[in-house]
Amino acid sequence: MKALKTITLTAACLFSANSFAADVPQVYDRGLDADTRIYAVACPQGGMASVTIRFNNMDVVDPEPVSEDVVRARTGNKRPVLPTINEVCIYPISDRDQFCTPKMDIQKAALEACR
């Protein structure tokens, strides 16, 4: 009887964990093409959408204060160049048109693409 309770509770926990995960779009990184990172989005209701993030690599940003010795060791006397997000474009699965926005989190963009 105790084994039956254990198996039942374990199955209930696994089922509830899977049901929560089914409501969230899955985001897959498809790589970098020049200055654009491409994501494929698998929507919970079925179908695929796309999200692209275009970067601007020309901005020089100092992410945190570090000593000059560390900067020289990392970059060979150059300051680190970090990409900044220029725009996020969403290609939804519905009949809506593609649209771009200046900044958006990838998870929010995936949810918007699956609407």
C-alpha cells in the first residue's frame, strides 16, 4: 500500500511539472548571422515562429571597472566591445505582420510571437 501511494504521488508530481512547462514557448538559438542572432520559437499551441535580435557592435561599453592589467591581458590593450541590442524583430505564427521594437526580452518576444 505504501508503494502504491509513493508511485501515485510521484506520477502526480511529474504530471503537474509537465503541464506547467507545456504553456511556455520553447526558444531555440539558431546562431548568429553577421550582426543578427536568430531564434526559433516552438509555440505551445503548435507551430513555429521566429525572433531575431539585431546588435550594434560599434558601441564601446565598459561592463565593470577592472584594472588596466586585466584589460590588457584579456584584449591585448584594447577596451572590451560589448554588443548592444539595436532592435528585436518578431515574426509571429498568426496572420499578423512582422514588427520590430527597439528593446525586448527574448522570453517576452517569444510570448508575443506565439499570440
